[in-house]
Amino acid sequence: MKLIQEMIDVKDGEMVLANLKYTRHGPVVYEDKEHHKAYAVRAAWMEIDGSPYLARLRMNQAQS
């Protein structure tokens, strides 16, 4: 996992340190420390050759 630390500015409060974890599959959304597992989310719709990805390429070519 890749760990990125960021300071987040909280409205009407102090800055908070956030530890963001990423894997090759995407950002980690849950860690099960008891079972030594991490769950990551991948946006499959953004993968090359995916339908939304190809549609987005066509939208970039729109003239009107």
C-alpha cells in the first residue's frame, strides 16, 4: 500500500491529519485489522475499453 498523509482544514476547528491508503486496485475504504485485510474500490467504469470511457472520448469530439 502507498500511504499519503494530508492535513485537512476543518471548518470552525483545527487541522486534522488524514492517513490515506492506496493500492494498485484503488483507494482503501475499509481495513479489517483483526483479519489483516484491506478493501479497496476501483472505478471499473473508467477502465480503458469500458463503455463509459469510450463514450467520454466521443463527447470530447463533439462540435456542438
